[in-house]
Amino acid sequence: MIKSCPYCASEDSVKVLIRGKNDFNNKINFECTSHNAQNIEQWKPTLYKCRHCDLVFSEFIGTKFSENYTKVVDEAYLDHIEFKKKTFKLFLKKIQNYLNKDINVLEIGSYYGILGNLIKPYVKSYSGLELSSHAADFSRKKFNLNIIEESLEKYLGKDNKFDLIIMTDVIEHLDNPFLVLSLIEKNLNDNGKFIFTTFNFDSLFSKIMGKNYPWIIPMHKYYFSNSTLKNALHRSNLCLFDIKNDVRIIRVKYLLQKLIVMMRRFSFLWKFLLKIDFLKKLSVKIDLHDLKIYFCFKMKSKNYLLFIKK
């Protein structure tokens, strides 16, 4: 039982929000696109909420996963790589105003280099930080990207300077996101920007789904809302000035594979649809208003008024 909050350190302010279901005879699958049933059914983590600061976090906050990420080989991601590219093109359009030939960009969690390859032509220099050796090698060979295989705490501890730092679907995985936010701020040049994505756990879709919310999985340690993110960013001298919806394009085949394990009651229907060849080749645009893009700038002082879109 966790008794203190990892953010505000309040003692005895933590309550169980969602009781998990853990089968410790099975290993967690760290492939981020995995549709394996173990991540949906057998490894639902217990979630806690701090009564003082409202932060929601997993029972696994004290468990180090970084070594597991170095060994990840995500074949499912590679199988859907063209659809990932379409998603990142939508993301690129939303951050285009912050890209130019005078800036140096760092992407934390560059994975298989899809976003890095799209960004590289628009900026002065691009570097990616990635733990998975397989993903890093793929990025170098396929896209000729500069990829650093190092923990972000170690790399950012060297006080490198960038004009823009990007981090997609990473903050929820971190052992200590609050330390990382402080390190990101220190590695930004004056007037530097920080753009990142994660799910809003306070979204309507999350509330409707409850314990069945699909992003409640073992490798996600933190479940932020707009307000808890705003507070954490402010403490790290980062000002949140805009929020946009993060639209995804996914293959129908992948969606059906997910639905088989998420909605078992209708698994006969999803399996039947999977047999229809033309459906497997289609893609769909998903926007449930829970996945968000957060835009921040480095504050010159903590007296800046924080602005946040509802």
C-alpha cells in the first residue's frame, strides 16, 4: 500500500482509485503497441489518487522498467509503420509553427524514428534519445538519424542546450517525471519550447470507460490531468500555453485486435471482421478528445501567468 504522494509528498493522503488485477505469473509486455491480452486483463495496475494534489499514479511507480525498454523489439509497431507515419504527419502540422532552420531539436523517446525523419528537413539539427537498441539501430539505418542510446536522466544531466524538446507518449512511463521536467527546463535555451503528448485522465472518455480505460496498463505509471500537469510544469519553470487534440490514424486490423481483448463479449464479431481482407487494409482516424498535445515555453521567471485551454 502506497501511503505518500510522489509529487507533493503528503503523508496518508493517498487513496485507492481503481483496484487492479495482477497475474504475477505473467511478464509485462513492454512493446508499446502490443495487443496482447496480458496487458489488458492480467496486468491491470492498481491506481492511487492523492487527496491533496489530485495526482493519479500506479502501484508500479517504485518499479524500474528502464532495463526492459532497452530490449524492446516492437514488430507490431513496424507492421503498422505507414499508419504511424500518417499520425505523425498530423502531429507535424500542429507543431509546424515552432520549426525552422535555426533551431536544434531533441526528441525524447524517438523510438523507430518516424517523427524524427519528418522533422529533420525543417530544422538545423535533430537528435533522438532512445532506450531500445532495436529501435535506435532501425532509425540510424533507415533514416540516418542521430540517435543517442542513453537514459534521459544521464543525457539531460550533461546540460545540453536545445531550442525545442519533443516527447510523445513518454511522460506517463517515467520513473520520476517531475525530475525529468526540471532537467528539460535546464536543457532549453532561453525562449525554448517543450512540446509533449500524453492522455488526459480527466477526459470524458476516461471517465466513461472507468477501470476499462485502454491506457490503464502496467508500463504507464502516471495518469495526469490538465491541472496536475499544469502544476508540475509550473514547478519546473515551464509555462503551459496551449493544448491541442492529438489525433491518431490507426489500421482497422490493429483496432480489431485491440477490441478482441478489450471487449471480449463481442470478440466473435471482431474476429469475424478480421477475416474480411479489405477491412484489414483500411485505416480510421481516432479522436476521442483524451489524447492531448501540450505546448510549453521556458519561463524567465515564475511570475508568468499560466494560461491553459479547457
